[in-house]
Amino acid sequence: MKANLDHLVFGTSDLAAGVAAVAERSGVTPQPGGRHPGFGTHNALTGLGGRAYLEVIAPDPEQSTTSQMRTTLEALSSPTLITWALATTDLAGDADRMAAAGIDLEAPIEMERPAGDVVLRWQVRRPVDARDGAAPFLIDWRDSPHPTTTLPHDLTLAALHVTTPHADVLTAALTALGVGGVEVRHGEHTALWATITGPRGTISL
């Protein structure tokens, strides 16, 4: 089974500011998600059509925990798209395929967060060299319900664009995973942005 785009990660140093930025541009306000215990972050979500969604993530002021993600978010001067995720049911196999293409992944990380009456549990494997967000991380939701089952889908992801000095490596990895619909361009500096349609027309995020 091929991997599919799971979600886009819109980072911000303050969750309310990030949610407001998405709402102002798109006309849709992301819903409260939950906290990530042990990682010092919390989020808000909105659907992007199908099993894809947008995650707004920020440092959680009610947690003292530090993590690589929290440090990255605290340093942001404005909300921005920082990385993206591919959903898989073959985490080990797809990690091997990415490694063969030139993108090594870290060991699996177990994560969880409360979501209403259930606790979502999943595994992720992140690139050892994140290449400033150009290379996606892998996520396996295992037996947990996917977040999109309870999200509105007033927005639709039209395209994801990635500019990176490592375009050939990223293209090879996406091809190995059977991922389509991502525009990868070669450029001196990394840039990640999405074209999204919604109540306020077509926007770039």
C-alpha cells in the first residue's frame, strides 16, 4: 500500500495567533485539538479533504517539557508551514524505502494525546536531517481513529509545493513510496507552501 499525505504542520509560537492567521486567510477556524504530553506542545486542526488535515501547533504554556519541536516553535517570528507528514501502515518498510532513496529516518517515537473520550496513539519516524521541513516524516495511526473523522472539511488542499536543494533525493523518496501530487522543485533555499481552496477562494499558506 502506498503512503499518502496525512497532514501539514503550521507552526507558531502562540496557538491563538496561529489559529487566527489561518482563519483570517482562509475563512475557516481550526478546532482545538489537544496536548502532546512529554513534548511541550498543543494543537488545533481543520480538515483539508479526504484523510488530510492542517495542524496548527505551538508551545503549550501549561507544560514545562522541552523538545526539539517546542524549541523550533518558540523561535518562530510568525506562523508558517514547517513540515508535513505521510500516513503509512508499513512504517518500517517505508522508512527503509526512504533510506534507500537517501533520506534516513530516526527510530520510531510513540506519541499520544486525549481527543474527547478517546486517547489517540500513533508512531512517527522523522528524518535524521529534516532539510528544513522539505522531507516529510512518517506517521502510523495504528488502531486509533484518524483525526479527520471528526473535523470539518471546508478547506481543500489543491497542491503542496516544495523547493529544496535536495530535489532529486526527495523526488526519489516520494516515488519509492508511491506519493503523487507534490510539486518538488530545485532551489538554493528550502521553501514549503500549500495551495488551499475554501470560503475565501484560493490561498497560499
